[in-house]
Amino acid sequence: MTIAAELLQSDFATMPDIVRAHAIERPNHLAIIDGPRRITFAVFDRLVDRAAAAMQRDGVANRGAVAMCGPSSVEYVVAYVAALRIGAAACPLAPSSTPEQLAAMMRDCGASILFLDDAASAAIDSVTNRPDARRVVLEGGASTAFDAWLEPEGAKPAPVEIDPEQPFNIIYSSGTTGTPKGIVQSHRMRWGHIRRAEGLGYGPESITIVSTPLYSNTTLVSLIPALVRGGTVVLMRKFDARGFLELAQQHRATHAMLVPVQYRRLMDLPDFDRFDLSSFRMKTCTSAPFSADLKADILKRWPGGLVEIYGMTEGGGSCLLRAHEFPNKLHTVGQPATGHDIRIIGEDGRELARGETGEIVGRSMSIMSGYHNQPAKTAEAEWFSPAGDRYIRTGDVGRFDEDGFLVLGDRKKDMIITGGFNVYPSDLEAELAKHPAVAEAAVVGIPSREWGETPAAFIVLREGVTAEAEELRQWMNARVGKTQRLTYARLVPSLPRSSIGKVLKRQLRDEFKPAG
């Protein structure tokens, strides 16, 4: 058995140690493809050592923090793994954040070095109370360039001992529900992700396309196992459907983690079927609602397995739907993953029986330590069983069917209470999607003097199709119950989404003003 294989079979190992084992045992195997650049495991490991040594030189200590903000690149991944090698928490930040949010996140995580691209650096300069930390520019720019910042070839960091419970990274929430919160994930939690990925087929010959941003947990759940298990990662800096298919065909990709909106764009390409995707072993999906019809289309036209992963960055519990094995359960998000305990609780905090609808809570080894510097927010996210076991509240509503598959409803915060009745937006969105003119729709609750809240729909039409908003509203209202009827409907060219495809319903609610 190889050193890497022994580490992967152990009770706990760190990502940098396993990367080093691959570099020793398979030095010439490609670790990262970034456009024309080809980085072997040996080269990658040496770059990580040089960056880790430079971090220690600049005062980054074990249990310190390092932040990065920019597009996917070799330098970004090197900085990330280098921080882990010296025991620091990697803190990837979303470039789409406002300058004030970026500065606040940098201050919150306490990073002493910031790895930024030019846009992020300029954004920070526009803030009055900007963080006092050294900046290293990932690509180009006037500040210290990454290559010049590195320690010389052959440099190695001083070894550190990693406690499994210490922070691996701090992932900041997308902000779709308010100000981003720092979600602290331990090395042990990430180890759970690595071990769980064993069943997804990552291995020394896997080739994984990474086309979602590196600051997202969606991406890391794919990127980390792909590298740790000795495969090759192909970085796609900005997703476009045809470019993705060209990369997949060129590199004979075996794996990809995509969000539903990316799958939809790929499957809608008129020439999708001309691309050779026969090399694919497994495709995964997470982060947003994944419609049954889209899953069915992927199963029919795209070789390889399809697994939907339901869970949260905060961890707790996850469900897996192996869609290729359970084609009759595409309306669900699957069953609890091995070692994951998912329960449904009512408004009073008591556990509900199978079949009853309530809030989803979960527990596993993949559970956050808490929200960074926010103990009150951490407490709000927790639920404790009668036995005292700690679970994380998802904020989602759902129920288990008779076979133990989880049927997902809405976010609790998105549920509309109109005249004292609960209305679930996902039910209305699914009904609207049945109209031949509708490509997609989002339903939100807006203030109503008479009812407290009332449903309003934002509708995107199919390309080349015309329809009137009022016509669609009347069609919809003839098909649903009285409390579900739409008070307003509006046609929009597209729905606002986060960088990983989540519909920003808060933005729709905030911007809504009735016509007239």
C-alpha cells in the first residue's frame, strides 16, 4: 500500500500531508491544469512549501488566518493549501461582495496576509476603515506579486502539529440571508468530506473540472477530494456552457460538481449531444433546488452517474440522491449519507414522525465548530435532542417519505404566511413551470395590508415566446387554492442569483413595488 493510501485509510490525516505523499510517489502526475499551465504534484508541493515558508517568514502562526479573494488560479490553490500546511485557517472571500463586506470579513477572520487580485485590492482601497494586513497580488498588479513574494526554490516551512479540531477554513455565508457569517470548519470536518467522497469515484486517474468559485463550499467539496485522492483538477475561471463542454471533451473529464443553473444552461445548448462526454464517471450537484425534470434529462443524455448532495456549509447532516440508482425518486434529495442523522422538528422544537412536515436538522462529523466571533448566531443555529446531541438547523422545511427519502420544501424564511395560512413558494413555482411559456419563476411573499403577506411571482419566459404577466397570473390562479393565488406577477429577463446559482429572493422582495 502506498503512503497516500495508508493516510487515506487512517483515522485522520491532513490534506497537505497527503498532497506531499502524492508528490513523492507520483511526482510527474498532473495535479492542476489552469489554461495552458500544467502543474505536477511535485511542482505543486514545492510551491506550497515555498508559500508556507513565506507565510511563516511574514508572521503567520499556527492557528492564524490567511485570506484570499480572486478568480480560480494555481496561485490561489497554492496559497490555500500552504495556509493549511502551517496550521493557519484558509479564508476564501467572494469577489462579488461589496467593498464594505470584504473589509468586514477580512477584519473578522483576523488574516495577517491577504491574497488579492487587482479588483479586490482596489475595492479594499475604497473603504475608509480598511484592514491593516500585508497584501500579495495573485496576478499582476502594483502590490507585491505572488512569484516575488515566495521564498526561494527549495525552502520549506517549519513543521507544525495540527489538532483535528482546529480551523481548516472559515467560509463566509453568501449573504443571501443578510450579513455574511464566518462558518468555521475544522480539519476533522473536512476529513469527513474527504472520506465521504470515496464513494463518488475520485481517484488517481480522475479528472475533475472545477467551474464554480473557489470561495464556495460547493467547490471545495469537489476540489479537496479530487486533489487529496491524487487526481487532476482542471480550473475553469469563468463558466460558460460551451466552454465547459469543450474542456470536458478535451481533457476526458471524469467528474464535475455543478449547480442547477449550470446544468440547465448545458442541457439547453442546441448542440449538447454532439460533444463526447463518455469519459464521465460521476457528476454531482448541490447548492440550489434541482428539478426532477432536469435530473431526468441529464440521466438520459449525459453518461455517468448523477448524485445530488443536500446539505449546508454549516454541516450537520447531508442527504445523497444517487439519481442513476433511484430514477423514481428524482423529486427527492435522497437519503441521509452514511453516519449522518437527519431529523424533522416542529415549531415547538419537538421531533416529528415520518411523513410530517417541519424544519430539517442534522448531525454528523461534518459539523461546523460555530460562526466565527458570533456565539449568539451559533446558538440560534443549534438544536439539541432530548439526549443532548447537537444538531444544526437548516432553515429548510421538508418531510421523509415512506421509503426514508427526504422531500424538500422551502426555506422557513421564504414560507409565505397569508391570512394565517402557510403557502410554500416552491409549490407555486412548480405549478408556474408547467405553463409552456415559462422558463423559470420565483415566488416571494410581499407585505399586504389585508393578509399580512401575499404571493408575488417573478417570471422568466422561454426564449422566443411571448406572454403577458396578467395572463400568466390568471392562468395560475385558476389552478391553485384561494390562499395560494398570486396577487402580482411580473416578467423579468432573468432572476438575480448568487455566483453559485441561488436565487436571491431577499433582493426580489426588497426591490418589489406593485405596478401603478
